[in-house]
Amino acid sequence: MSNRQEQVACIFCGRCVIRDRLDLDKVSTVWDIGYKVLQVREMLAGPGRGHKGKNKGSGFPVIPEESLSIVELAQDSSYDDLVEALKSRLLLIVKAYIEAGIIDKSEI
């Protein structure tokens, strides 16, 4: 039995997911400009200590009407630092993919 596993690190944030658990369909879906990048979530009681709650009304559900898309973030000057940080990271990723020959400038 091997004591190794492959994990995929998010190129944006660094969070790791076990490769077999990565949903490639979600990763490769078409981007929606209305996607809520800043998600406001309600913190509800859960079962505790790492157990997944199956009860409705537990966990951290998104509050869509309070969450913001990239367009909404850019329109609110109180989020300027976040918008700039996200933009800088995205540009670094795109430049790295161009440098590695994975994407061509014409694809952008």
C-alpha cells in the first residue's frame, strides 16, 4: 500500500484537492460573468468535528442577494484592493501559461 496521493493545487489560491475528487466538469465549464466571486455565507450550526451535515439548515449556505460578482466588486471602491489582487494573480497565471506554451495569445 502506497502512502502517497496526487493532489491538485489550485493555481489561483493554492488550496489542494485530491486528484480523484476533482470535478473536471466544474473546472472546465464556461465562465459566467455574474458568478458570485465574493460570497456572503450564513454560518449555521452543524454536526461538528468534521462530520458532514445532512440536515437542511446546517452548514454555510451562500446568501446570493448579498454576494458580489467581479463586475459588482469593481463598481464598489471599498473592494479596490481585492479587485487589484485578484487581477494581478489572474495575470500572473495567464502569463505563466503563455510562457509555458500551454495557451497562445490568440486564445485570450
